[in-house]
Amino acid sequence: MIYKGIIHKYSELLDLPAYSITVSLNEGNTPLIPIPRLANELGGDFKLFIKYEGLNPTGSFKDRGMTAAISEAVGRNVKSVICASTGNTAASAAAYSARAGLKAFVLMPAGKVAAGKITGAIAHQAEVIQIDGSFDDALELVVKISDKHPVSLVNSINPYRIEGQQTGAFEICEQVGSAPDICCLPVGNAGNITSYWKGFRRFNEVKHTGLPQMLGVQAAGSAPLVLGEPVKNPETVATAIRIGNPARGEEALQAAHESNGRIISCTDKEILEMQSRLAQEGVWVEPASAAGVAGLKKEILLGNIDPKDKTIVAICTGHGMKDPDIIVNQAELKEPIPVGLDKLEEVIFSN
Amino acid sequence: MIYKGIIHKYSELLDLPAYSITVSLNEGNTPLIPIPRLANELGGDFKLFIKYEGLNPTGSFKDRGMTAAISEAVGRNVKSVICASTGNTAASAAAYSARAGLKAFVLMPAGKVAAGKITGAIAHQAEVIQIDGSFDDALELVVKISDKHPVSLVNSINPYRIEGQQTGAFEICEQVGSAPDICCLPVGNAGNITSYWKGFRRFNEVKHTGLPQMLGVQAAGSAPLVLGEPVKNPETVATAIRIGNPARGEEALQAAHESNGRIISCTDKEILEMQSRLAQEGVWVEPASAAGVAGLKKEILLGNIDPKDKTIVAICTGHGMKDPDIIVNQAELKEPIPVGLDKLEEVIFSN
């Protein structure tokens, strides 16, 4: 069967309205990459995989939910969509809206979005509206305006976003042969952990693939679900999870509880170290994406998780290209050398 | 069968040494995206698809050849690799070297590489060496140094790069059900057109899938194969094909000739217009990637190609995130607005 995107592949498992008109960029079908060296470093005797969601069409996991949300909106004959975004949702909404011929409005907190992300929304000709406020302010605004006007809200409050995002869990079960023992992932607005947990349960109902423990990981400076209360001014380098008041916080806590898992936090230092470590395995992810694996490492080192004989899948939600600045700002590029073999030999063999 | 990269899937069709040790990031398996609106604009009555190679692990088509080149190098017990690059090769070499535990050196022409590209190489901790010269100077240098020292050259002069890159053609034949009638793609160092033509022929031998016409497209300011001579100072916004003296120029001309196709050029303006047009279809590619489709449009409008009833596949070689600056520099972002529904309504409904 030729692959035609997640709605085409999983339509029977997704609760989408019959009036939906599929708008797809052949999203999903992302690789599950084994990371044996890191597993060995963390004690060995277990299987560690990355589900590399950065290889979706707009470079993040958001495309799975967006194809569903836009397909529903088009079927309803909506003409424009709106979302609040730290960047990934904006790029995805912009791309799928462009494909469907809809106008997309994206609200972003001014100055607090990674450069590589806002660019995607601009490339697809969405109207980018910066606001002098946080992501949470932006989310409140788009909820209000979509309540009042016929503009479809495509944040993960939109239930079809959750339906589509479930498919990441379906694919993992198919790729592993069952649900993994543990599934770790970053938690920002909490739509993704909600979706994965729903997806694992749905797939288990139909295919009896079992259920994983869910390990949700927030950034320490933006960890409302760990602290038990909203964070007024969330701060973290992991811009994709820089959210102080998650729209689906309750469901995230429930997913952790029901799956016998946890929601924890990692410092920015731990997150960036893991980003660098994963790049050494050949997988370059944006900072937020490294949070899941950083949290796993932390839990293993603390003795809270015994990985022995387990299969563990970490969801890496966005590609490293989404946030090039974080790399460039850490790098020191040497001065150019003149064209000549002698000089090149010197550079290469002087190490 | 669980997908495990192009060597695993197509090993029987690839001429790789038995001593190779597979190093993979599950590259390949990229989507073939239908672009019906643009096909209609260009006269209709034909099928147009984009093979979206930007969804390979490092964001470009280079990963297909790199998995093969690095697998061969590791099998030979090489400890370091080198390449000249306008960016995509560097990121790919860096990622696969990191995964294999090899040291990667990448030479880039100073100041002439897209920002999003050099970042990939840095992220994967390659040693980036800028030279005061062109890509062609860099290529000459890496050939010399790898002739003299045990450093494996992983530019597309490396025959295993060509072997691996063929798999793009294999996948297209499988996805379409046969070879397309026309395959259009950008031409820089000419390794890709060489590989695709080889791949279509190879697949046809085994699976009788037929052969396409190859339409290779260079940028007007960097079109040695159209001009019939090397270009000393190539100039184009499409940095990935800014190469004045292609390593596989002869083979590219042969591919065009044998397939009853052509190699033509497009202006930067035509390339950027097509980049923007494809983004409106939901597919954001780097400028060079738009060259193939820009060339197709040109040939159709000139009457050189009659698309009627044909199946046409355009290879889009790299993701738009590879070159965010080209978008950012064209964009005018409006001033942030204060948090408030009135102001947001004004912005949205004043259009």
C-alpha cells in the first residue's frame, strides 16, 4: 500500500467527522531509530529507540494532529484558522492551511520563539501576529476570538488535533511489535502526552498491544504539572515547552497516573546536554525534544526506573533545524584558511 | 517489514562491498506528495508529484548516499572522513560520522553557505573548516588530501554515494507503480542526476518499470552544463547548486542525452517564485529544491514539454529549514500588539 498520510492509513481508528475532507502532506510514517550506545551508557540490557518526529513535513510532530484539524475545518467549509504557538504549531497550521487554501493566523509571544520556527509560518504565508505577552496569553486570546467568530481554532484544545496525534502511538506499536514498556516525552501544553496515552489505549483495545508507562518531562523553569500550579513567567531554552498553564494539564496528570508513570522536570543544562548527546548518535533534535530522554536518564540514575530488559521509546518531537540559534550561539567557528594543501594538513593533523 | 533504512531495504540492488558495516539513521522512505493545483495551473491533464527528500534525517537527499559511503568507510576501518560542501553534504557526513564514531572534517566556502546548513554540521560536532575559496576549490583540496592520507572522501565522487542515492529512484518507481514519464531535479555537483538515472535503469532491469526523461535544472548564474564550460565565480541564491565545475558533469550530460531529456537553467527569480509557489502547496523547500519544478514550468510554457497525460515527479532535495534566511530576509514582521481581543479583531478583520 502506498503511504498517503495518517488519516488514510488509520481512518478506522480515528474519530473524525464524516464530513471531513482529507488535507494531507503524507505526514507520519516517521522512523524509529535505535540508540544502543546511549542505552549502554545508561546501564545496558535494554532497548532504547527514538521516534524521530522531526521528520514530519513541517519538522515536528504537530503535523499528525494538524492534518486532522484542517481536514475537519475544510469539511465544515471554514475559511480561516487561528492558533497560538511557540512555533511548531504555527508552522504546521500554516502549511496545512496553505495546502487547503485557508487563511491562517498565528499568534506568537513576541521575542520568545525560536527563529527557525517563525520562519516556517512565514514561508507558508500565514499571518504572523506577535503579541506583547506569553504563550498562555496568546492561547487565551485565540480561544476568545474563535468562540466569537467563524475562525477555526487549531490548537491542541481542538479535539481533532488529539485524534490525529494518537497515530504516533499506533506507529510505535507497529514498529516495536507491541507497546513499549516506557514511553518518555516532553510536556508543554500537554496535548502530546494526552494523545499518546489515548493512542496506546486505543491500539491496545483493537490490537492488544499492551500499555506503556508514560514519563512526561517538563523544563524546570516551566514545570506547572510538577509544581502543581501555573507558572506565571515560564523560562527555558526549550521554547517548544515554554508554557506555564498547559491546556491539557489535567489529562497529562491522568495519563501519568493511569499508566503508573510520572511527570518530572529537568534543568535546561540537563536538556542541552542530552541534545548534544543525541546529536552524537546522529539525531539532531530541538532542545525540547531532548527533554524526554534527559528525564529518562535522570530517572534511571536516581533509581526510579530500572530499565533492565525493557523497551523504551523516547518521542523526539521536533528537528534540530527548528532552533539553529541554540547551536550557533554555542559554536566558535574558526577563521577561514587560505586554499592550499599545506594549511589544510596543518588544521587536520595538528589535533 | 519494519523499515530500517535504504541499505537494509535495497541491499540486493546496491553494489556495496561485502565488508561494509551498515550505519543508518533509517533514511529514505520519503513521501511522494501530489501537487494537483500547480499541475492544473500548468495546463492540467497530468499528474505532478514532489518527492520530498527534505524529510530525510538531516533534511536533505544526501543521507541516502551518505549511509552507503559511511558504511563502506566503517567496514574499511577508516577513522575519519572529509568532504567539501555547500552545506547539505556536511550536515549528512557529520551526522552519519557521529553515529559511526568517526571524526568528520567538512570544508565549506567561507561566507557562501546557508546558515541553516552549517549548523547541522556543528550540531553533530564535525570540524568545520572554512576556506577562502569556492566550493570547487574546496573539492579539489579534499580530493588531494584524501589521496595522500587515510581520510575517506565522502563527496559524491565516492562511488558508494551514487549507489545509495539511487534508492530515491527505486522508491519513486514503487510509489508511482512505474518510472514516471519525466523526472526533474536540480543539478549542482551532478551526483544526484547521475544517481537517479542509474537507479531508474537499475530498477528497470530488475522490475521492468520503464525509464523517465531526465530534466536537470541549473541556476542561471551557475550553469556550467548549459554553457558548456566551467563557471569561475558561480552566483545564485540556490546555494546548494552553486557549483561552477561539477564533479559528475559528464555523467549528467549523458543522463540527459540517454534519457532523451535536457539540462536547462532557470534564473534566481524563477527559482524563488517556485519556492514560494510550492510553499503555497504546503511544501517548503530550500531554493535549490525549487529549481527542478521551476525548470519544468519553463519547459512547459516554452512548449518544449507537453505534459498531457504524463506522470511527472520533481525531486525536492532539501527542506526549507535548511535556508531560513532567504525567507526571513524577504519578510516584514509587524510590530507586536498588546494583549486584548479588540486589537486582535482589528488586525484580523481589517484585511
